[in-house]
Amino acid sequence: MILASLITPSVAVSFTTKYTVKENQEWPWGNKTEPFPWLDYLKSLNTENDVTLYIITRHEMTIITKTKEVFLNSPVAKELGIKDIVAIPAGPELWESYIKNALEGGNPIDVAWGGGPTLFNYIDELGYIATIDPDQNPAYYAILYEVSKIPDIIAGAPTKKADENGKIRWIGAAISSFGFTVNHDLLKQYNVPTPKTWKDLADPIYAKYLPSTPLVGIADPTKSTSNTRMYEIMLQAYGWEEG
């Protein structure tokens, strides 16, 4: 799951490079303590009240509702005058048009949240993602502070994307693992073995009763970026031919 700040169209970069914090980095808020050492600093920069954040997301309403409830009751929202969140759940095929139409309508989307690297790299190539550059906006120091706690790679997967100048484009917001569930009654009915690995699912025995009875179900990877990521992980693990 990924988080990015959105902007009006600009030139974008599509290569991932390493982001590094400067050695002995000094932060504008000094040595204030966690959990929000940057909060007073952001408050000093803030000139708005009754702020509404517009978020395009891949998440369903249960997650959105809970996130909205917790965030709006947090010190961050209260101190920075954030009064509401308007979430726009949309499939990946709709992101480009939604973001474009919001920009042209004068009510741009602030944040993109949820989905995998494929989707975020795509909207970055379209020029819709802001560079997290404190020289352009000093409030971004708070983001860079939090990003500095995150390794560049976890389990072989990038957790953030930076341009050739080391400026952040998108940031991973959660770690997810993938697995599959098994309907033992169905397997017993058709007398097929229980799969234990992703590789097992490629056994032709599970295609024995096609097309009338599909024994393996998966979301369309062109419409589900998490399923796209599952395919990518399998290809990385097994190589192009075997995967």
C-alpha cells in the first residue's frame, strides 16, 4: 500500500533511485520528542482552518471509515485544522481520469492512498505526483523525517520511489503479505490435492474441470494492483519462463 501527494501536471521521472537522509540531518523542530515532534513546526506554517482533504484510494469503505474516524480525532488533524476527509474509492483504471478531471475542475485531489508500485509509477509518469522537496514546501520536512525511519527495501521490494536527484515521489504506507485460502470441501468433491505453495496452483490438475468448474479463483490483475503485485512477486521468485 502506497501514499503519494498529488499536484498539477509536471515533468515526471520513472526511475527508482535510493533516497538517503543527509548525515547528521538537522530538523527544523530541533530535538522535540515523539510521537509528533514536527507538529508545532507544521502548525507555525499553517495558515488554513477547516481544511478538507481529498483522497483517491483503492481501499473499501470499512477501512476508509475507520481511518477517517481515527485521523480526524488525532492531534495532527486537530492542531492543523483538518476538519474532514473526502475519500474517492476508484479502480486503478479510473485514477487517471479522476485526477485529471479534479484538476481541471479546480478542486484537485490531495493524496493518493493504497495500491501497488505499478499504479503509482504510472500516475507518476503522467506527472500527477508531487516531489517531496522541502525547498519547495518546508512542510515536507515532516514527511522526510518519517520516511527516514523506513528502510529503502523490505523483503526485496522497494518501500519508496525517488527521482534521479534523490527526491521522494511515493512512499509505502503498509507492509502486506499475500496468500491464498483453500476450500477443502470443494477439493474433496473433485478429488484434487490441497495446494500448499503458489507453484502448486500451476498444476494442470486444477484445470481438469475447466471451463465448467474453475478450481482456482483470482482477481483480474489489470484491475487489482495487489494481484498485479502477486504476479510480479512470482516472476521475481521463479524467473520469466518458469514464473
